[in-house]
Amino acid sequence: MTDQANPFESLQTQLDDASEYLDVDSDVLERLKHPERVLETNLSIVLDDGSIEVFRAFRSQFNGDRGPYKGGIRYHPGVTRDEVMALSGWMVYKCAVVDIPYGGGKGGIVVDPRDYSDSELERLTRAFAVELRPLIGENRDIPAPDVNTGQREMNWLKDTYETLERTTAPGVVTGKAIDSGGSAGRVAATGRSVMLAAREAFDWLDRDLADATVAIQGYGNVGSQAARLIDELGGDVVAVSDSSGAIYDPSGLDVAAATDHKRETGSLAGFAETESLTNEELLTLEVDLVIPAALENAITEAIAHDVAADVIVEGANGPITPDADDVLADSETHIVPDILANAGGVTVSYFEWVQNRQRFSWTEERVNDELERVITEAFEGLIDSYESTDAPTLRTAAYVVAIKRVVSAFEQGGGSWP
Ligand code: NAD
């Protein structure tokens, strides 16, 4: 991704933009622009060849006014302190906009997991769990998967925590495998909320997602599940991409076959009878809907001028830079913001945590029904905010809803103390 916009500055700009449509004291807002604390640590592990390597890792606890800190852990060479702080802040406002009782956190390790064996990654994850142990807990801070982490890493985190604490605490992390206390429906949850947000947005615009052409950047958990569910709904997914590039078929891709190809070969490249595109070309295709579902800063100001779609649903966190946002607002492109569109992951994480606390499992149907209720109600709340304030964009309207809820909890708790 070419633009070097600092995601933490992007978050602060988004909060400043929303504050113009809110009656919030500037000192209270200032508090909401910074994390409460950030752990920065160096993890050293023994590699398979007997040598020792050191990895930088972070955990940011941004705000706990509405409940325990909650947010994923990312393994990526591009992880920085500022990125982790930004992602933890987005979690606060995401949980607030869909009204689930969590604050926001995020973590990351600076590592390219492709360069390490499974046993090295297990040692690295367990070393991180040891550092996290005093900070996390079922009532305090609850990690989850993010880019390049999944059920396996969550199972290791939970196991290390439980071993050290000499207890069982399945709710200390979410996104676990089912037999380790995971929830039905969690793997597809973020892609499902992207589909639901897109469906609601098209409905609001008196259009039908089933008649739309769709391009999706990023074909990991979020992108591939969104593609599958939009395809099932009848939408026409014409282009998808991963870090190897994009594939395009104007008559519609065979999504299931593309997913099989990616699973078998590790990439989308070389998928039969499709045209190859760059990721930039995918984002500017003549389609109805673009879903950026890879990493931050995918749509820069330069790309924004060429975006042809009139709806963007953000699957990734922070995929549009603030400058690009301004360009897209001028061209009246409707953007369903990340904090609502990809909130399905944390919502079903919340359901997983509730099930863990109850020691009772829900059916997949119940999980999906509850998720649909949460996302459609949040979308209604977003449109109410957009139509009842002068907020210029859906993003600003979403932050207005979210900030109000966080400030209300802060004030009800007595405000600043001591
Ligand atoms: P993932 O690791 O499963 O997939 C990421 C995908 O992006 C891969 O297909 C990768 O090849 C692709 N990619 C990376 N760089 C790219 C580039 N330059 N161009 C095109 N594709 C590129 O990760 P994920 O879990 O699907 O997460 C994707 C985004 O969604 C992240 O921003 C993450 O924070 C956000 N998110 C994830 C969840 C979740 O539940 N997994 C929840 C909320 C938000």
C-alpha cells in the first residue's frame, strides 16, 4: 500500500471531524484520542536452529469506559506502535457503534509468520502470552485474531494463560476453535457483517445488492467470506485480489472455485480463465460496490480520484486515508465505515465470550440471527444519525453515535477520577 498515512493520526482526524457535530468538551474529547496504556515488549525465542531471535510486540488498551478492552492480535512485519494504537482506538468506537459492552484494545508482533515454523510461532505466541498475562483476563482485556492469526494462536494464548493462572478461563480470548470454547459462526462473522452492511446500504439507496457488481481487495478471512455470502445472495463478484494481485472476470467469478484455488496454491494468481489486474486497477473498476478487505491505507487520495463505484463497504480497518475520504465525499461515494461494516467479528466474539461465561453453546443459526439483528439495528442508528445531524458522511455520523455512547459511560462513571 503506497500511502504512508499514519493510522493513529487518521483516527484522531476522524474523531476531530465528528466532534464538530457533537456537544463534547474539548478536554473529554482529548482523552478519547489517546490510549490509556500501551505495552511495548521484546520477545526472545529460541529458533529451531538453536539461535535466539528478538521480536518487538505491543498491546494497546485504548479505552475501558464501556467494558473490558477487546481487540485482535496481528502478526505482520509492518506492525508499529502507532498502528496498534490506532487499531485499538477503532475497536472502542466499533464496539460502541454496534452497542456491545466492550472497550477497545489491540496487539501485534512485528513478524512475517511465513518465515517461521509452526513450533517457532507457537513459542513466540506463548512468549507473548506470558507478557500479556498481567494485563489480560476475562473481565479485563480479551484478545482475538487479526491479520495472520487465527484459532490456532488463540488456542495457544488461552492454554498459556490458563496454565499460568492455574484455572480455566475460556473467555480470556475469543476466536478459538470450537473444541477449545469457540463459537459457531465466528469464522464467517466479519465477512457476514460486511455482506449485511452492504445489503442494508443498497436497500437504503433503493437498490438491491443482488443486482450489484462487486470488487473485493484482500482474499483472507474477511474478503473470502464476504465474497461467498454476497455470491450466495445473488450479487456478482467480478474481481478479487490478494497480495499476489487481482483476478477479474466481467461476467462474474466462480467464487467457490477461486477459494479452492487459493486454498490449494496459497494464492489467487493463475486462477483459470480470468484476466489479471493490479490491486490499484481492482479498486478503480467500473463496479457498483468496492470492498477493501486487506490492510490500512489501500485507497489513497490518488486512487480515490479514479474510484468508479458509488458504494464502498470497508471490510479492512482504516483502508481509506483521510485525504481520500475527502475526495470520495466530494464525489458523493457512500462509504459504510469499518467501525460498523466489519464489526461482525467483534460482535460474534462477544457472543463467544457470553457463551464461555454461561458455559452454554448457541447454535450457528442463533449466532447468525443475533448478528443480523445487531448489524441491522446499528445501520438504522447510523442512518438516523446521518439524517438528523449535518454530518457530511456516514463515517462521521457513525463516530457521532459511538462517541456519544463512550462519553455517556464516562460521565455516568463520574468523569475523571481521582
Ligand atoms: P487475513 O490475513 O486473513 O487476509 C488478508 C488478505 O489481504 C490476504 O488475502 C492478503 O493476501 C491480502 N493482502 C495483503 N496485502 C495486500 C495488498 N497490498 N493488496 C491486496 N491484498 C493484500 O486477514 P483478515 O482477517 O481477513 O483481515 C483483513 C482486514 O480486516 C484487516 O484490516 C483486519 O484488521 C480487518 N478485520 C478482520 C477481522 C476478522 O475477524 N478477521 C475483523 C475486523 C476487521
